Amino acid sequence: MADSREVAQRYADLFIRRFSQIDESLWRKPWISRTAQPMNISGRPYRRSNRLMLSMLCDMKEWDLPLFLTFQQASRLDVCVLRGERSFPVVWFRDWYEKDGRRISEDDLRCLPHDERKDWKHRYTFSYNNVFNITQTDFSVKRPEQFRKLEEAVKKDVQTTVECSCAAFDEAIRNGEWLCPVVLSDGDRAYFSRGEDRIVIPRKENFPDQRDFYGTLSHEMVHSTGTEGRLGRDMTGFFGSAEYAHEELVAELGSAILSTATGIRSGIREDNLQYLKSWTRAIGDDPGVITRAVTEAACAADLIDSTLRLSERREKSLDMKAIIPDIDRLEMKDDSNSMERKRSEHRGVRI
């Protein structure tokens, strides 16, 4: 099984390939074209960095169904992973804050006075599983009717998600639900003012494609999560600096992660194209650059998701039990990872 460095390298390789595909003459192309939310075959949506990485993987591989399963889950459904297919790691984080042997959660930390927070050190551990996309298996051959129902259900889920998410963003602006004011302007600039702690964005009707309004809004919302009283990222970088480029990358990725939760495509900011080559070089030199940026972006997206109740507002339209009647077979006791690896290697599958 790969260690954390190998997982980081897989992330880095995926991003470098993605950056190389971006044409500056087509900068409006979204980060993620397929906006269905990645989920496990059990019906559980993936969260945090896994949302982004699996969505980008689906885009690059042109997989229309963002459904994933482990080798063990495939075996329990009597489905086979196709020979030569390679899995991708999904990461599970558990984090906390620690001081003098005491541990508290991030929510508890936010309840402390600002001057006390700096004494608490952020700690985390992570583990991961290797997963395959459903199209990397013979599911469609062995269970054709269920596969057809899954395709229909995912398409319906995206439509429902977009409707709920647009309403959530609109209500947040109208009712002042976000953590800082969102000011609609008649200008053509969108930005977050750290000094005034407010977001300024052109009115929705000023966007030729109104999906860009929500993508731009989520980008600026990610920026607004970085202040000291919120997630406390380094916001001191000036235009053109490495710190500024990193924060823009976090905002780009955070907006892209939200697109998988909202179903609203998020395009790449034109003024950030100049950073793509520098990001590619930085990631190539240190794969940890992208894992740090993705982790920070995922935290920001989670804060936006929970504050605006984006996930809560969605109608649960994927009832896996109705589509796959024997889905309960996935609840069988797990075998060891070594056994899974041994069996997959025997079949020529690359974990």
C-alpha cells in the first residue's frame, strides 16, 4: 500500500496533467465539466478533497457516472474490476487542535477568544482507500438495468442540486446569511475586501451566463473564509507574490469543490491563468504544494456548504436501495487491505 508521499504524488500528477490541458484562448472552460457529486456505490457522497480529486479524474477520463467502489465492494456485488485498470486513493482525515495534552475540535476552537487560539496546534491523521470508477468494472454488463437507473438518477440529482443551490445562494445574499456582507454592484469587478470584510460582485443580470455569477460568488466566498477570525490562512501576499498565487489557487480549487456540491460549473478566472505555469512548476518541485492547497480549499468549501446549508437543501434523490436491491451486501465485515491487494494483483488490477 502506498504511503502519504505516494498519495501526494498521485494528486500532483493529476493536477499537472489538468493544468497542461488548459488553453489560455479558452479560459472560460470550467475546472470541472461534469458537475455530478462523486459518491460511493453505497450512496455516500465523498467530501472535502475527495470531491475535487474524483471530479477532476472523471473529467480527464470522461467518466459520466461519478460512482466509485473499492475492490472489496465490487467483489461483494459479484462485479469484477477490468484487467489493467488503476485505482485512485480517497483520503479520510481526522483533525483536532491540541495544547498541553488536551484536544478540542475546530468548532470548539472558534468559541475561544482570538488571542487564545494561536496557542492551540493543529494536528491531524489520515488514512485512505483505493477506489475504482464504476465504468472500470463490468457492472454495466452484469447489472445493465441497474446501471441504466443509476445514469437516470445521477442526471436528475444534478438538476435538483442546481435548483436548490441557486436558491441557497440567492437567499444568503437577500437575508445576509453569509459571514460577511455581499454587496451587489453595477460595476464589472468582483472582489473580497479584507480591510472592509465584504464581498463586492456585479449583479447577476450583468453576467451573460448566470452560472458564472454563482461561480464568481463562490470564488470570493472562499477568499472571505481566510481571515483570522475564520480559517486563518495567510492573506498578506501582494499581487504577483507566491503567497498571493497560493491564495488564488485555494480560491480556484474551493470554487471547483463547491461546483460538485452545487452542480453549478465554476470557470477559471482569466486573471489567474498567468499563475498556471508557476503552479505547475511548484507542484512538480514539491507535490505537497497541491495537497496543502486542496486541504485548505476543502476546509473553505465545507464552511460555505455548512453555513449556507447547501447539502441540507438538496432533495435526496439517489435511493441506492431502490436501484440496487442487494446493496446491503456491502455491509459485510471488511477483509484486510493486504488481502484486497493480493486478490487485485492476482487479477492484474493496479491498486
